[in-house]
Amino acid sequence: MSHAVNDEALDIIFRNAHTQNAWTDKPVSPAIIMAIYDLLRLAPTASNMSPARFVFVTSKEAKERLSPHMSEGNRAKTLAAPCTAIIGYDLKFAEHLPKLFPHRPEMKNIFSVPQIAEPHAIRNGTLQGAYFMIAARALGLDCGPMSGFNPEGVEKEFFPDSSIKVNFLCNIGYGDPKGAFPRNPRLDFDEACKIV
């Protein structure tokens, strides 16, 4: 029995997907935002730590709070996108480990050490950010990930007085094909990989 997805799914998630820069005015519903999270949360992280935290910016008022923290090249497309996901990671993710990793609740103590917690939070939070984009594409949305923003400003605005740090932002919605650029070259297998 094969568990591989079909070619159509691979086209949607990888082959035909492009970073989107322009958007239609079709909204992204709360139901689909919740469906994205319900998929991505099932994907693996070390010790099931699940450090990613998400804020989905959809309202005009929230976009106006986000806008001053965007780089000039990302501001207009972020304001035009129906939803911008702020993808962060919680440095205090260990507080949830007794629930998330119940067969080894003592892991909370190991990851309560900041020098140990931070690289794990960054690494696994980034994994969850990638899972977010795969889930969004699988559910029919387009993605526009970005790192051109002021993280300190976004943290102060959306995660005040918390242990959450911002990793990257990702616009999601239904892309206008006119805003997608041709795919840039990628490294060939032999340029990026080695089998030993």
C-alpha cells in the first residue's frame, strides 16, 4: 500500500506554487485559518515541543498596527493581503511539555534552561512555520513569506510583555497570478546534497 500523495497534490504544494506578491480581494475565513493550524500542529517537532505561536492579522485596524514595522518593499503587499500570519516562537514552550510530552514530564526542567530552550525554540518554531505554508497551500491558499520587517517593533505591538519572539511573516490568501515572478533557479542535487 502506497502512502504517497498524487502528482496533483505535489503540484499544488511544491511544483506550481510560487511566492505571491499580489492578492485578490477574496477573504481568508477564520474556518480555513483554524484548518491550517489543525493540520500543521500534527507535524513533528522535537519532544513534541510545539514552540510556534501565531497571530493572524486580518482586520484593517490590525494591518495598520503592523504596517509601520514592515520594510518598504513589503508594506503594500502586506496591506493588500487578506491575512498576514505573524509566526513566532515561545522561549517558554517548556511550560506546556507536561501536556505535550506526558510520558516524560521531566523534559520541562531540561528545556526550562534558556540557553537550551532558545535554539530548540528557533529550530522547531521554524519547522512549524514551514508546515504552516505547506498546510496553507494544501488547503488551496497561496503564500508570501517575508523576513523584511522590524522584529522588535512587531514583538512590542503583537506580543508585548511575553516570551514570544517573531521568526518571520507570511501573507496568505488567494494570489493574483500577475503578481508572481517566474521561478528562480534552484541548486541541483549534486550542488546541495551528498549521499554517504
